[in-house]
Amino acid sequence: MRKNRSAGIFGGLMLLSWLTIPFIGRQHIKRYLSSTMFISFSMSYEPCKAF
């Protein structure tokens, strides 16, 4: 039960961070896209490794 709850919270936080993209200018998206993708993929792997 606790595993599903923490995974849901973590997934919700990741979704919330991606929902801020429309508020960022196009120039900033192009500048930081590579680091954003790397961090997002590495963070999405983290819950699978931790549990």
C-alpha cells in the first residue's frame, strides 16, 4: 500500500513539473531541453530502483 502511494505522489510531482512548460518561453525551452530530459528520465528510473 505504501509503495503505491509514494509512487503516485512521485508521478504527480513529475506531471506537475511538465505542466509548467507552456509558461516558459520558447528560447528557454530550447536552451534547457537536453538537461530537462536527462533529469526527468533519471528521476523516473529512481522509484523502480528504490523499491
